[in-house]
Amino acid sequence: MRAHPAGPLHGDGLPQPSLPPPPDPTAMARVDAQIWPATARRDPEGRLVLGGLPVTDLVARHGTPVLLLDEADFRARAAAFQSAYTDATVPGTVSYAGKAFLSGTTVRWLAEEGLGLDVCTGGELALATAAGFPAERITLHGNNKSDAELQAALAVGVGRFVVDALDEVTRLATLAAAAGVVADVLVRVTTGVEAHTHEFIATAHEDQKFGLSLTSGAAREAVLAVVARPELRLLGIHSHIGSQIFSTAGFEVAAHRVVGFIAELAARDGVVVEELNLGGGMGIAYLPGDDPVAPVAMADALRMIVAGECQRRALPVPRIGVEPGRAIVGPSMVTAYEVGTVKPVEYRTGAWRTYVSVDGGMSDNIRTALYDAEYTVALANRVSGAPAMLSRIVGKHCESGDVVVRDAWLPSDLARGDLLAVAATGAYCRAMASNYNLLTRPPVVSVRAGVERVVLRRETQADLFALDPALADVPAASHA
């Protein structure tokens, strides 16, 4: 958390940017294939192109802000995960983590690519089933599932329930008995592994809300409770250590502890575990120098880690499950904004930064304010030969923390009306969007081979006012 002492020249108390030297204009115009969608390029006019369509043309038709989803990139990443975990001696399961971004269109793409789907609320479940996703390939997560959510999942035939608390075992068994079905269950455990990521997206340490502790005995108690209920069938153990992870080291420690737990269950209680789900959290490149692990390399590493742990304990190797979300949709989406106010600010004596205001902000991307997330941004409507200026991309909300990109180099001739594109905004941006300051949430438009399609339309003021009974009689034209 950034903080500074009160008083004059408070900027001197803030951490200063540790950016590389200003790039030349050619470098600022470059499209890094590690960060941008696979089809991203510059056309002869210098415009950024996605899916064969210039961003300027897409903005002309759909306005700004707009999230542009590269369908080919999304599908290729989904297929890469599916292939990496299913074309193996020990088969695995791949389920897309719907919390990253969910829509009827993307759910159908995932179904066509053969993946499973993780949902964690009744709303996500309802969307998935309305879009026709096969219920048997759905996994229901959640640390506080309501009876209504469990009943809805049982009614549609959800394939897996990830149990997150001891009382949930009893509630699920009772509801399954009433429905006359047997529910397949994974028990989520906390392994005590501290993932090298932000505190709010590390999920396997003990002092947090998810899962059941291995060290306290709560996990074993939950497993035995599941086994004791004829309405439930134990499939396996679930472990998730966090998000935006670039190393297999955390997974190695987690696997060591979970396989040890599985061995204890077998030796002490005669319980056989057939599946080990290691969750998601695979990182993506947001900045130059970020080096995510490719799906096939991660799959090979996880299989080797789990197989080695099982061999040491003379256990059969369980089926491995993973849950990528960000790693599929994150790099596939780009957000385009229109530049408004451009304001040079002397943030320290003799040091200047230009605040570039855009027509969105924390209502469509809360991650920078919430997690200190970092992004790559580029001028999208043209290339420029002007020297670089240190810039901060900010939104239009009434918050000083309304920052989209904290520090970046942009051409010094940037002006009102220019377009900026922020890369890798597919995960947790539109999904966590809000109507703060009564801004309407932006549309999502997919692009592929020169064809565009609205995935989610732009909200209107009429949509917002429809929730307010005091405005029910206001003519729609006055709040279009």
C-alpha cells in the first residue's frame, strides 16, 4: 500500500518510478507479441489492428471505452491448455475459471474447444446453463454457497462441487438426498503455501477465507465427512495457491503437501483419491520482460512434480486438474480509450509527469487501484516521431487513485482525441466493472478475420435508471 506523510511536497514521500530510459519512437510503436493478442499489428498508416480490423474503425462504430476481444487468440489459448493436459499418459482436466470473464459467447467458444467451466455463484451458473454449456463439465466453487445455489446446481446436474467448509458437506448431502442424486465432490484444502503474488490474490496461506486447513485437521475431517455420506462421492482434493504466478516452485511445495495428505488418507483411513486439482493462477505477460510459463511446459512440470511425489509414497498418480482463467482471456483482450485532458505536472522539483485522462478508468479496470496492477499502453490511432514523455493514464472518476496505468512512456505530441490501447485487459476488468459515478459499463466486441461481433453491448443510462423506481416514469429519450 502506497502512503506518504501529510504536508507540503507530499510527492517526495512517494515511491518514484523505476522505468527504463525513455524509448525511441520506433520502440513506442512496437507491438510486443508476448503482451498483445496474436493478431495485433500496425497497418501501413500506423494504426493498431486487431483481428484484421483497425482499432480506429472499431471505435468509430462502438465508441470508447471498448474492450476488444481477439477470438482467434482466445480459442488458441484455450486449445493449448486443453491439448497440454489431455494429450498425456496421465489424463487431466482443464476448466476455464469463469470469474476472469464470462459471457454467453465465450462460454460457447469454451464448450466448442472441449474445456470445462468453473463457476462460483448462482449468477455464473445461470449464465453458463442459459448459454447451453454442458452441465456435467461445470464445477461449482465458492466459500459461501447458499442452499439455493446448491439446489440449482444439483437440479441442472453440475459435474463437480468444490466443498469449502465442513457445514457445506452436511448441507450438500441433505440437498442431494432430497433431489435423489449423488453429488461428486472435491474438498478444497489450504496448504500453507505463500505464492509470490499480491496479498489479495494469494489463496493458500492459512489466514484467509478459502479452503480447509491441512495442518489443523479440518481437511481430513471434511474428507471423512464426505466419504461417510452416501449422497456424496469423493473425487479428489482441490488446492489453489494464488494468481499471476510465473514459477512452478509454489505448485511443487503445494503438491508435496497435498500428496502427503493423500497418502495419509490412504494409509490411515483407506480413502482413495483419484483427482488432484491444482487450481489456476498461471501468470501472463503484462509488461516487457514478464516471462510466463507456456501451457505445455507447465503441464509437463506439474505432471513430473505430482508423479515424483506419488512415487516416493508408492501411490497411484491421480488425474491432474487445472483451472486457467487469466491465462486464456487475459492476453486476448485490449481496452481502447479516447484521450481527454492532457496535463503536465511537476511531481518533484524539476521532474515532470504528464497526466493523461481517458474516458473510462476504475469503473472498467479496478485492478490498478486494487492490486497495484501494471499494464502496457500504446497510442492506437497513429504512430509518432515525437520524443517520449513520462505519462500516467488516469480515469475520469472522483478518486485520486483512479489510475489505469501508473507509469508509461508515450509520445510527447499526445493530444485530446487520440486513442490509447491498454493490452492484456481480458481478466478481471470487465468482470469487475462498476457504475461508479454512474458511468455505464463498456461493451465487449470480438474480432476475427475482419469480422466483428458484439459480445456484450454497452450499458445505457436507461439501463441504470430502470433500477430506480423514482425514475420509472422518466421518458427514455431523456436518459438515452
